[in-house]
Amino acid sequence: MTAVIEVVRGMSHPDELIEDLGRTFARVSSVTRGASNYELDVTSEYSPTAREVLAYLRDGEFMVLRLGMERVLVEDSPTLAPFDERLWSKNRRKNRDTLSDLLEEFQMQRLASLSIMQNLAPSDWLREMTQLEISVVDLLWWVEHWAALDREYIVQLHRLIPR
């Protein structure tokens, strides 16, 4: 599920990032509106299913992205462990994977993340963490990466649920 994304450093202001992240739910809802179970579960050797992308959006929000943000806000230069997507995919709870559950739970998680971001001080955006798969990054980079992941997952959903 790892997306190949490019983060252009410093090209976004925090307010723009918050706005962009705030639009993701509507974009995802639009792409998936009326999708059948067949469309959500079409498999490919090279791609996750649309249902898996939605589950990763939901779970990645609180297990990876918001957790990293919260840790950097309360710890001095935390080191984040890599997220094992294969293990997550194998062991995740699939009983919460109806389209409505996935969307509802993603929206709830995203609203919690946005609430934190909207209350950050300018100095908070400069706090640093070590992401073992990448390097030392600050919170602004982390949120730029977050927004880029959202865009990549929306592209994947468009490809998986063509309309």
C-alpha cells in the first residue's frame, strides 16, 4: 500500500494544508458514492482493493499520521517506528469494512486530526521527529507528506472505481 509520492518541501502553508486535508473526506466520499461491493473488492496483482485503500486511510490516520503528530508535539525529537503495512493488512479487523463504516470512521478520525492542527502554534510546525524510513523531518514536512498521501490514495480510488 506504500504510495510513491513527492513532497515538495515548503511549498505549503499550514493553513493550506489544513484546508486540503479537510477536503479529503468529501473527495473520497464522491469517488466511492454508490460503489458496489464488487467494485470495492476488485483485486489486482499490483494494487490493493478500494476497500483496502479506504481501510488504510482510516487506520493510517490514527495509527501512523496523527500518532506521529501527537508524539512530536509532546516529546522532544521522538523516533517513530516504521509501520508494517503487510502485517497490518494481514491482521486488521475486517468486520468494520462496510463502505459506510469506513467512511464514517475515517471522517471521525480526520476531524480529530484537523482539530489538533487548527490549534498549533507556529513553532509547533518546526518541531522535529525521526522517521526511520525517511530521516529527521519537522511537523510541517509530516503534514505535507500526509496531504500528498491523501492525493495519492484518491488517485488510486479513481483508478479502482472508474466512473
